[in-house]
Amino acid sequence: MTFTVAIVGRPNVGKSTLFNRLTGRKSALVDDQPGVTRDRREGAADLMGLRFTIVDTAGLEDAEEGSLAARMTEQSQLAMKMADVSLMLVDAKAGITREDEHFASLMRRSKKPVIVVINKAEGKAASTAIGDSFKLGLGEPVAISAEHGLGMLELYAALERFSKEEEDPFAEEVEDDTPPPPMQIAIIGRPNVGKSTLLNRILGEERVLTGPEAGITRDSIAIDYQFEGKPLKLIDTAGMRKKANVSEKVEKLAVGDTLHAIQYAHVVILVIDANQPLEKQDNTIAAMIETEGRAMVVAVNKWDTVPDKPKYLKAIQERLEVQLPQMKGIPLVTISAKKGEGIPKMIKECFRMYQVWNKKLGTGELNRWLEQVMDEHAPPLVSGRRIKIKYMTQKSARPPSFILFSNTDEVPEHYLRYLVNRMRVDFRMPGTPIRVAVRKNKNPYDDGQTRKIYD
């Protein structure tokens, strides 16, 4: 059984840098601007063989009640309560500040274990900060440089006693009953469409920050969850605005983090606002999801505010068919993240699309189907020559990808589109990207070259 470590401290003392160092990945946004991290973020840490769960948090601030900074501090304090031990980071260059003393007082009253960590200790200022840190009343500090990887051995020694893992040399070997990896669902959309509110409603707790301010979420926050006994990994992401409107460095980093979340997701929930449905930016995001080959579910949020629901729903469905023909049959679910309406149906649609996205067709079944559809609609003539499609095979799933072997690589796109549309209907594969490559090759087992792709 592993243990949990929370990294806490004032803004800009290097918490996210240490998080990235311990997880071995640059997964948390890092910038000189204070307050980049807003939600708590979990990761698997490995410090010289010592494994534990590490939690990055927003900077602790003595802020006005109800403000964004105050809500960020509440999330950090919750992380401390849930952790087995907290690392209170102090900036060696800035020294021990009044804010450090204030929050150290809160930590002492919490009765939870705390280790003071003097970060940025690669310079001469470290000795002064180390001496001053004893007045925090939290015991002997550990001096490190998260950026340069210094002091990791000392940090290991301080954390080792919290490990709950004990190796039993006489333990019998047991069969591997490791559960299957969870389905990963990324929640994507424009700013302020209700992505974080939706995630909190699914989890049944205020896990990520929400509020009227646009662009609160910056990091992509991945959280494990079980729905009806099935494991999920839910990923909340930053809102994606038009590229021309993205100017700040931190926002550019956040958008890049969102793109990364799409690439590693299995299913993407595109959240749109029922009061502003299918704007140009929604289409851009949907096209991006299709390009990455992810399965997609469209969630129309704030549905409880729509007056003429049947008329409105029909209009959205028609616009989806026109604007996203390459993913015909995308499931559209109406929800209210605020009231919790429609959310179980939305998650069930995600599981259904995940199965479609993983679909594999047998070669014999596929070629019997191909012969039938070509009898109904023969391939066209190209330059006065009849196209002869000889064979079809599935190359891979996730998304379903196929290869056509033909006497020419000049199969018109309209005929490939006909095959894809028939495939969606006949093999029940709605709303998922389908890739078809054409290969000019007499022998289907020969390693020829792909000439043309339709998707």
C-alpha cells in the first residue's frame, strides 16, 4: 500500500517543478508567473525506488473569502487533509516570509505531518533560509533544488518513514489479477461551457475549481473514477478559445496541455453551451478530435435553460450532420451539469463509443461485405478504366483503420465515402473516425506503399 504526499506553499516557490521532477514528466504547467497552478493534480512519483502518490496544489494565499484565490487555497488545504504527509516548500532566495509563518501556524494546528523543504537552495542564500526555517516550528528542513535535482537523497530519507509498504520474503506468489486499464475520457470545450462543473457533478464533490471567471482551469486534471463498477479516468481540461485570441504564455501552455489530453484520451466529451450551440470554435475543436482519431460524444450543457427543447434539439442534430459529415452518427446527449441531469446516459454513451472505437472485423466477413456493396454500386471508371478492388483488410482499431487493395491508387473519394458510410450502417460504427487507405498491389500480403487515405 502506497502513501500520499501533498506539495504545498506560497505561489511560485517551485511546487510544480518538484511535482514534475518526482513524476518524471513535464505534466504540470510551470512558469515564472505566480498562480499558474489552480487545481490539485495527482501523479505517480518514484524517488530512488520509493513510490508514492504526489499531489501538486495551488499556492496558499491569505485571500478574501469567496475569491478565486481563496477557493484555490481551500483546494490546497483539502489536499493536505487527505495526504499522509505534506511538503511545505519555501523559497531559499526569498527567505522565510510572513506568509510562510502564517501557513506554518495553520499546519501545526492541523496535527498532520509536515516536512519543510527549502527549494532553490543551490545558491548561498540557502544557509540563511535553513537557519530561519526552524522558527516555523515544523522540525528540521530539507534543502533541495527541484530544477536541478539536488537534495533528492535527503528528501528520500525524510519521506521513507511514511512508506507503508513492507516486503514479505515468505509471501506466496499469487495470480496476477490486475484490472484492465481504465477508459480515459477527456472533457473538452470552449471556456465557461461547464466542463469543471460537469466533472464535479460526476464525482459528487468539489474536486476542481469552478466559478464565473473564464479560464479558471489551466492544467489538465486526471482523476480516477468508477461508474457502475467500471474504471474510468476523467480528464478536465482548459477551455479552448480561437487561436487568434490566445495571447498569454500561460494560456498557450494550457491549450497545449489540452491538446495532449485529447491525444491520450480514448473518448472525448465535447461540451457545448445550449445557449450558444455549435459556434465556429466548437467545429474547430470537433475537427481536431476527429483528426486525432478519438471517439466523441457531444454533451449539450445547460439544457434546463432551453425553452423549446424538441425544436432546439432537432436544429442541433441537423447542424452536426452538416458540419461534421466525416463522423456521421455522433451521439448527442442533453445534460445539466448544475442539476445532474443526463449524466449517467452521457457516460453510457462514452462506453458505447469506446466499444465502436475498438471494433475489429474479420477478414472473411469484411470481404463478403465488400463483394455485396460493390455488386450494389460498382466502382466507377477512371480515365476509361474500370477500378478493380481485389481485397480489403483491417489494419488496426482505435480508430478502425482499413486497407483496400486495388489495381489503381486513384479510387475517387466519393466512392471511398460511399464505402465508409455503408460500413457505418452495416457494421454499426456510428460517430467514430474510420480510416481507409488505398494500396496498389496485386498481392495483399506484399509490403506495398499506401497511396491515398480517406477518413
